[in-house]
Amino acid sequence: MAEFIDVTDTDSIPKGSGRAFPVDGRMIAIFNDEGVFVAIDDFCPHMGASLADGWLEKGCVACPWHAWRFQLSDGAWLDNPKIKAATFAVRVVGNRIEVNPTPIT
């Protein structure tokens, strides 16, 4: 069974935004994509910018530094899907967001 770690409450991440949290020794960005919470490695694989500071659009996050866009579903860079940011399983229990720190992708 996967181990989930309690990270934050659902009210702390408004729709259309993301926040970065330390989870089990790494920074993970959690996004509220129209009421669905998803998690991706907070560091852009290009130059290391915080993806939590990026902007959401149609299931993707754009890096705030160079606008590299990553799919939230699998972490793939839209210009070259071979480059990915790790994604993580998320679940909501009551009003708490929990993340499994083992990458899915």
C-alpha cells in the first residue's frame, strides 16, 4: 500500500494556483486545477525554477522563468515529451491534501 503524507488543507491552494511544500526531503508543487489537486516536482528540469510559481492553463503549468509547459497529468514537457518532471499521487481526505512522495513518473 502506498504511503501518503499529510501536506496541507484544501483551502490553502485556491483554484488555478499552486504552492510548493517540502515532502519527504524534496519540494513538491501541488496545484488546484479547477478543484482537482495534482502534484508535480517543484523544480523545472530546465533551469530549476519553482513550477509552483508558474501559471496554469488547460491542465498544464508553465515555468515562470522560460515558459516551458508541463502536463500536470504525467509531467511531460509539451515541446519534447521525453523530458519530464516527476508527478506524484494525491488524495484528499476530508479537507486535507495528502501526497505519496514516491514519483509516479
